[in-house]
Amino acid sequence: MLTDARTSIAEIPAGGTDPTRFDWKEAWYPVYYIQDLDKTKPAKFTLLGQDLVIWWDANAESWQAFEDQCPHRLAPLSEGRIAEDGLLECPYHGWAFQGDGTCDRIPQQPEGSLAHQSKRACVASYATAERQGLLFVYPGQNPPEQVKIPIIEPMEETPDGWVCLNTFRDLPYDALTLLENVLDSSHLPFTHHKSVGNRSNAAPVELEVLESSKQGFKGFWQEGPRKGTLGSQQTTFIAPALMWHDLTSKQFGRTLTVVYATPTRKGECRVFARFPFKFASKLPSTFIRLTPRWYSHLGNNTVLEDDQIFLHYQERYLAEKGGSDNFAKAFYLPTRADTFVSTLRQWVNAFEADPFPGEPLPPLQSIDELLDRYHSHTIHCSSCRTALARIQTIKIGTTIIGGLAWALLQLLSIALSPSSITIATLAAIVPLIAGSIWLVLNRLEQKFYKGQRTPARNLPEKKRKSAL
């Protein structure tokens, strides 16, 4: 067995000890960026179909993850509060729980009673850990300290000089569908044309798998993206839910495209997308650090929506044709561009690695539901929630100030005789300025709620002016 040098505890591989089967519960998963959690309020998350409540235990100074059910009457604890003594309090009858899940008090029991000491009064708790700005939860039965937490290894190996853009979103398709998509570099020029890709960069993609096992695989693309202008690209898949592309070029330095696909329910997952950069020059890093997080998220959501609709349909079509077990017949994969897709599906089949075996996909969502940003991202993101609230406040302020200024100018115009041309001009201009600001803010506000139906790739191409 391998030994963790930090803890000197024998390591258990993710997925359990059965060499023929990968158990998704026996692995660590990110559930939130730490900066999006509020230490004063419990938060809800669903992991592998299990509803959890995430809360800050001030007494232990650590994040806790409980089953989101009070043992008394099964009320969701995520609707409760963190009491004055730092314990998690149920919203229904005020039962309070310590960080290890034990019940501290039952307000309804007579003094001297010990019902709160019963095992039936305890809440199931799950191991948590903080790594690289993420909160991880372990839903399995194996000792969690013996299972390696999946982190971005290149950032640990050379920690200096990285600057990282981070985003997340709840997606309306499976974690495996997400992984299959991001492992496939060949879709980038077409799906993301005009957002982060360009059709003119399309070319043969000759992928090679260097090694593969129950724990994942490593791959290589000799030519690399943009017709070889950026250099070779290495790809790593760490089972069951982490992958990254690693690219070093003279133009941009070292760039990672990292995706965690955290399975929530059948047909749903939360993506944690991270883009670490290590530039040769300090200027790009400075620019990235100065870009507001919420502003980056608006662009990131647009890119995610490039795939959103057709992937939601695609995985249902695959399910109708026999699912992953029948992928080789359902998909026609004639080129090496699909090598990583095939390898992922072979891994699923070889190790029975379906996170929700036998469960049907939920009903199709409407286009409006698929393009929803507020419930899939904004409400969970501290940066976007704050920006949206400020925009709404500024909108109201602009309306009030513009209205008051216009009314005051009208009164001044009446009071002055003869009327001032300057005041009359201002009385006409002020509503236009206020209205313009309001419209700009309103358009920006809507981007926190909903994506655009027509992706950038399907917008009309600008016609080039012919030479005279």
C-alpha cells in the first residue's frame, strides 16, 4: 500500500478495495468554494442523491456536513439556524446538534431526562476537508483519512506563480456526460465558436492514451490545440470526477483547464471549473486578479450554455440506445479524436462505475429551465449575489435621483422668469441619462437570471467588405 507522507496512514484507493468495481461513494467530492459559504448560515447540497446540510462549527472551527434530516420529525436542518452557542438548531422544534452529530438538547424534554443521549437522537455526519479553496465531503464508509483527496497536482508541485479563475454551476446532466464533454477537445472550435473557440482552428485530433486503470487514465495530444500553434497537451482523468488538460506554450505560458464533476442526482451535477495560469509576464496575471469574480462568472456561464441544451438531450438519446454499456454501437466513433471519450466509457463499463445504476433520467427540462442562471449559479455564489443586489440598488437609486432631479429642474424653470435655457436643456437631458443608465443596468441584471437562447456560434457571421 501507498503511504500518505503527511499522515503516515496506509492509503486506500478511491472507489473502494474491490478491483473489479468502482464505488462512487468511496471518494471525496468538492461541494462548495469556501468563499461562497456563510459561517452564519447553514447551506444545502445534494451529493449522490443524499441531501446534506453544510454548516460552520465555531466550537471546532471547521465545516461540518450532516444528513439534512432532523432525527425527530425529519425536518431539513438546512432550514434551521446556527444558534447563539454555535450549535446547529432544527427549525421545527429547536433540537440542537454538536459538530459530531450528537444531540445537545431537546427543549421539550423534562429536566433530568436523557432522551438526547440516545443514538436515535444523533444526526448522520460526513467527513469534510478543505483543499485548494474547496470544501470536500466524503460520503463513503471507508476511513476517509485513508482516501486521497483529489486536488490539482501541478499546483501543489509548483505552488508559486499561479493565478486561478474559478467558477461553478449546477448542470442539468450527469457527471459522466460532463466529463465526456470536457475530455473531448475536438468540440471546442465548433461548440464554442465565437466564445472561446473558432471553427477555423478545426483540424485532425490524434489522441493517445498513455496509461489506464481503475483510478483513471492519462492521455497525450502531440500536436495540441489551434493546429499545433500552442504546443502539446497532456490530459489527466482522476476517477471518478476530476480531469484536467495541461498545456504549456511560448505565447501564454502554462495553462490548465480543470473540471470537477460532482454528482448530485441522476441527470444533475455541479461543475467546479478552474483555470490556473502561470504566465511568463506579470501583466496578464495582474489583469486577471483585477477582474471582478462576478464579471468572469457571467462569461463562464455563457460558455457553459454553449453545451447546455444539446447535452441535456444527448444523454437521454444515449440512455434510449442502451446507455454506457452500448456506447460503442450508439456512438459512431471513427477517429482518434474520440479516444478519450471511448476510454472514459470503457472505464465506466469495466468497473461498473455508474454513480446511479438503474435509475432513470428525470423528465426533459424546458429551454427556459435549461438556461436558468439564478437557481443554478447566482443564488449559490457570494460574488454574484452581492453584485446583483448592488445593481438592483443602483437601479432604484438612479430612478429616484433622476426623478427628483427632473422635478427640481422643472420647478426652477417655472420659478425663473424668463426661463433659463440651461435649466430647460438639463430638464430634457437628465431623464435621458437616467433612463440610459437604468437600461444598461437592467440588461446587466438579466444576465444573472437567464442565458441567451441563441449561442454565439449560431449568430450571423459578419460579412467582409469586398475589396474595390
